[in-house]
Amino acid sequence: MMLMKDVLKQHAEELGDYQAIVYHDVGWTYRTFYNEVTCLAGYLQSLPLQKGDFVGLLMENTDQFPIAYFAIQFAGYVVMPINTKLAPPEIAYILNHSEVKVLIMDEVFQETYEKTEYICQQVIMTSDLHNLALMAPQYRDVTMNPSDVAVILYTSGTTGHPKGVMLTHQNIYMTAELWSEPMELTSEDRLFICTPLFHSAGAHVFMVPCFYVGATLIIEKAFSPKQIMQQLSDTKATFFFGVPAMYTLILNHDLDESHDVSSLRLFGYGAAPMPYELIRRLKEAFPNVKVQNFYGQTENSPAATTLLDDDALTKVGSVGRPLAHTEIRIDDGAGGALPNGYVGEIVVKGPQLMKGYLKNPDETMMALRDGWLYTGDLGRLDEDGYLYIVDRKKDMIIRSGENIYPIEIEEVLYQMPALFEAAVVGVPHPVYGEVPKAYVRVKEGNTVSEEEILAYCATQLATYKLPYEIEFIDELPRNASGKVLKHVLRH
């Protein structure tokens, strides 16, 4: 089978002068991109490394990220992107656990790296990559087995230590194929990405599928609600991806009609559910732009289901139907399938499933069983085969024997015009065992009382589901992929 190495070589030959990457005023054609990747791979091959050794990336979003990402794989090594938002002890754990040999790093992280007290065989600064590629020995082509590990991605570690997810060359290629079809990606597309490329979604739902079809990747370092419309206009982007919180910020910012975003055809979202009210407002503000939800986990590359624009307002709360070559089942706890409408653990099967967790056979056996990935997400399928995420297994609240799914309460809170965002967690209670606690952030210039929030919730929810406590906060804690860190809220 073809792998991404073959695809990029083909694009360099057939789409040579077509734009592959745009980063501010820097541009790379498919020819210059491929040449830079192979030259840097040649340099990496001159280092005292063995095939399959790990090379870490501690890099922000720049044009150098995709170059380094592919050069490491071309050289025969395994690329290990690291979450730049992590604290030194968290990075130290990843470096020690993986025994990474070489680290490619932005200068801004020098102090962070020194605090880890981990000694790499070699540390390469991002600013030196181009010169090293220019002076590199001739690149030697490497035979890659589709089942060889290509990428290690450490999960965000919302509980305990993060686990190193091993993804193969076949996983990466198949994920690009699986996503490019429902997104209707073509070489004419211009994908604007400002979410972190070190994250599985940034890398494998957007960056790699973009290169798979020969489209243009527009890279921005970070999301700016004040500048995003100007950026989308200036770059003639056709596709923007953001987490729901980003769309909330966009819609709560004055939308200047002077910005020409007529090129836009698709808004993608993921990492968290998009409330009905937010989808409705987004489609109202941008009537010519489709919206699409993406669902998956790092352990499935990530690729599981997608909700297309046609269903955005009719299948509210759903993450859609399975991608091609992908099966979804609701597990009954004994390896069987639950009927439609029943809640159980979501399990996934397909060519995008990870090889396993690095140095963790016990967790691998728990997650991968009989060819299925046990996701840890609770969900249900409706009569049309659409999947609904009910919650993380660990997030479910049990109040006096009644199951409460925080997402149900969050959906109601998001309907309140005065609230900017909300999150619900379970907290201990001496009588009921657990009760829901809501953390809410009020929109600037608005006021709302705890009594008003509870009164509205009482019109929408069963009494046992009502928040037992409401806390007003300035901001919800999130990880780099935009997911709310509920374990932080619980403590």
C-alpha cells in the first residue's frame, strides 16, 4: 500500500509549484516542501540513531513543524510531538518514559527543557533546521513497513500519567483517506489551522489529510478572536477548524462585514459538543458555510465518526455516523452489543486503531480487545445509526442510584443567553453520594443570579438532575486541544 512518504513524493512531481504551506509571509510549494523534508531527513540519518528511535518535537505552530514531522519519519525514526503547554515535570515524564534520543525544540522552550533535567543525545533548535538541511548528506531512502510505528502521541493525561499511543504508517495514511472524503477535500482547498499541530487532531485530522489531497495548509501560531476574520479573509481560507469555545468567541465579537470570507465553505469543530444554540447562531451568521463535527480519540488516530452539515440541526448532540471502513458498537459490558437507544461504552473497529500503548501491555490489553478499541466514552446509537456521546465513563454522576450525564445539564446552561460557557462535574455528597456542580462563566456586560439559573434549569431538567451548586468563574480550565479539564474542577 502507499504511505504518506509516497504521496508527498508524487505531489512534488505532479503538483510541484502548487502551494503546500503558508505561514505568515513564508510559503512552501510541494516541490520545495518535499526537498526540505528529504534534506532534513538526510541530516537526521547522519546522527547516531537506529531505525525506530524516537525524535521528540517541542514546537509551536510554524512552517517548520510539518517539515520536521515528516523528515523524522522519512529518516526511518518515530516522531513524538510533545504538548508545549505541559509543565516541566509532565514533559520530564514523557521524555523519560519514551527514552527519546533527539529533541527538536523552539528556543522559547529552552528553560522548560532544562527544568526537566533530562539529557537528550542531541537537542536541535528549530531555527537551525534549514541550515542543517542545506548541509546534510544525501538522503537514503528507507523501506517502511505499514505496521511500523510512525508517531507516538502522549494522551492528555486527564487522569494519572499520560500514555504513549503508538500509531503506525498505515494508521496515518488511512486516517488521511478516511477524513478527506467526508470533508470533500480537494487540492483547491486552503485549510486554516490555529489549533496545536502537536495534538492528534491538528496533525492527523487536518495537516496530514490536507497534504494527502495536495491542498494548502495555512498555519497560524494561535487563535485570536480579534484577528481571525481578517486572517480568514487575507488567506482566502476555504476551511477553518476550531473547538466550540472558539466559535463562541467569534460570534461574541463584532463581525465586521467588510471582511471578505466568501472563500469559506466549511467550519469544522470537535473536542467538545457544540450546543444547538451555538450551531444555530453560527449558521445564521455564516449562511453559506457548512458546519461539520469530527469525533475520535488519539487511540484511533483520531477518526471514528462525523456529523455532516445536513444533520447539524436535526441530529442535535450527535457526533454523526461512522467513517468509511469503521464500525461503531455500544458495548453491553460483556463483549456484546446493546440495542439502539441504550447507553454503554463506545467501541470502535477499523484500520485506524493504534498499535498499542508504549511500554504498557496491561493498558493495551484493556483498550484493544478482539480488534475493538474500548474508548472509555459512554454513548448510544439512534435508530438511524447516529452516535451520541453521553459522557466520559468517568464523568458520569450517580446521584442516589440515578445516572446523570453532565452534558445534559451543560446543554441547558448553554441555552441561557447570559452565559458564555459552562461545565458540570460530580462532587461528593454525604446523603446522595454524588451531586452535579455547575461552573459557569457569564458573558461580559451581562448579569445572572444563581436563582435565575436554577429556575431556568428547573424548566428543562428533572429535579434530580438540577445543579446542587453553582460557581461563577472567570474561565474554564482547558487542555491544549480545547477540552475542559474536569478533574481540575473536581478538586
